[in-house]
Amino acid sequence: MNNEALKELLYKMADDQLILGHRNSEWTGFGPLLEEDIAFSSMAQDKVGHSLALYTILQELGEQDPDTVAFTRNAEQFHNSLLTELPNGEYDFSLIRHFLYDTAEALRFEMLTQSSFEPLAQLSAKIRGELRYHTMHANTWIKQLGSATTESITRLQKSLEYALPYALGMFEKSPFENALISEGIFAGEQVLEDKWKRKVEEVLAQTQLQLPAWDTITPHLGGRVGKHTEHLQPLLDEMSEVLRIDPTAEW
Amino acid sequence: MVKSMSKPSLEKVYQWLEEVKDPEIPVLSLVDLGVITNVTISDKVRIEMTPTFVGCPAIDYMKNDIIETLNKHGQEAEVDINFKKSWSSDLISEKGKIALKKFGLAPPPDSKLFTDLEILENAECPRCSKTNTELRNPFGPTLCRAIFYCNDCKEAFEQFKPV
């Protein structure tokens, strides 16, 4: 099995989960209503847990231990998509991102249940079940607020248009795309992107939100190769603050 | 290091594991929770377990609890956490479901029925056993619980989520 290809896939997935997990956790104590506070906090815990499981597989493939990998790399060593690192903004943006990201995430893990790399297939089968709660949560709110008041629709529409180029960046192709596909590890970003577009169209069609034509959107790429926005490093600084102050602290 | 006594039977090991409870639900053993996926006995007791939710923060606690409990019975033990067998709420035993209800948590419905949030709408209230209830939040105080409200008891309750 092509280990370099496999590691690249695992790193980008783990980093996505860790960074968005951290962003979700920033809603703890600040949710627009208690239920949403709990929902984003729970999804944060799930996603950070998923990242730990993926970093643990990486460790078994010879990489450093999960804490070192999560807390000591700099922004340019992260492979998360730019979408995940953007600040939470207002609830409308967080909700749109949650919908766009989690739809892709659920489909990616669904595809990976078929992976020829057994540890990833097993983990994906488990994560797939958990993510049903995340996508249902996103779809429920998008459908409700996407058809509610002029303000909710206008806000979501604006956030949707802002987020879509970043969302398409999630499918930035890996240099190992062919190896991943030919070895049956992962069916590839293109297949995922197509599935994702169909799903996004299906949900948005049940709202008053307008999806621009796909070919009018230019993807914001770079995250997968370590070219990040100015927002990632401050997030990492905050996330690793305790470790940097006292590397031996128990927390 | 624990000095191993004679080799125990599989039945005995499961009996000991019954003593290890879910730290968040102290009435439910790990065996009834369905997270023990394999036990083999050779020079030591080897236990395979799988988390209810991947991000469950109690997993290390449970692992140490298993080792301590088996040590107490004079056995050396090793615990491997893996995903070879995926946990589902359907793995909770009937005895476990009764214990959950007594503890005040609604047991999970069949996970195969769970295809939409609508399905989750009416859980059976663990207090009055009626289903005049509504889902308030599919996310709760721990990853494995959802929050409901009973319209008859006029009180909130939690359900162990189907997954």
C-alpha cells in the first residue's frame, strides 16, 4: 500500500476534524440558544475525537504521537481546508459552514467504509453512524431558517455565497489522487465533490436559498498544501497555549 | 506486576467485567453496555473493547478500571481499544436497558429504525412510560444522550441515543 498517499489522506481528514472541532468549541457558552450551544459543543467533542482516532492511525504508520502532531505543528504544516479555519463569524456563517462541511464529511466517511485500508474502513463505519446526528442537525436548521424570515434568509444567503468558494476548496486534489484510487484506498475527491453537490442541491431546493451555478464559483485552494489564511495560526496559538506555557502540565 | 493466579474461565472473566460500570451511568456494566467485543485468556487476560462514541472521553477511564478490577482478582490484563467491531446502541443488553430506565434514562430504540429525526420524536418517558414526549435536542450533556421533554410529567429527561 502506498503509505505516503495514505498519510496525506489521513492528515487532511484529521486536520479538518481538529480545526473545525476547535471552531465549534468556540460556541461553548456563546450559542444563540442553549440547545445550539450544546449542539456545537457536542459536535466539537465528536470531531476532536475523530481527529484523535485518525492521528492514532497515523501514529501506527510511524508518525509522531497525536498530542505532538496536534499541538506542535505550525500553520504551514496543517492540511485542513481553508473552510474549517475561518472564524465563526455570526451564527448564520457557522451554520452554513456546518452544513457544507458536514455534508462532505459524512459522504467522505461513507465512501471510506469501502476503503482497502482496513483500519480506516473500520473507523469510518463507526464515524458514519455518529455523523448522522450532525448532518440531520445541519439540515434541520438550514431548512427551517432557509425558509423562515426575510432576515434569516438574507443572512444565510450572504453566508452561503461567501462560504461556497471555500467549500469547493475542500476537494482540492491530492498529488496522490491516482494512487489512492487505483489502490482502492479512497475513490477520490472528484467523486466526493460530485456526490456533495447533489446533496447540497437537494437540501437547498427545500429552502428559499439560491444556489449559484457551480461553474461561476472559483474554489479557494491551498489548505491541503499548507497555504492558509491569516486565521489559522492564531487558532493554533490558542489551542496549544497550555502546552507551550507548561509542557508537563496535566489537563 | 500482578502475580497471576490460575487461568480463569471465560465465564469468570465476564463475571468480573460485570463489576466494571460505565463511569457516567454507574448502574450499567461495560458488558451490558456492549463495549466489550472480545476476551481471550492465555498468559494474561486480553480484552478488546470499542467506544460508544469515538470521542468518548471516558474510554481511558474504563480501560484503567478494567485493568484494576482484573488485577484485584489476581489477573494480569491487557486492554486493546479498536473499531474491529463497531459499537451500536443495539448492543446494549436487555438487562442493560432495564438498568438505564431505572436510572432515569430512556433506553435507545432500535437503531435500524433511525433514519430521520422524526423517528426520534417520541421517546418513552422513563418516569411515566408514556410517549407524550418531544425531542428538545439530539445533543445532550454527554455524546451518547439526547434531551427530551415529557408533556405529562412536565419535566425534561434524557435518552440514550440510538446510533
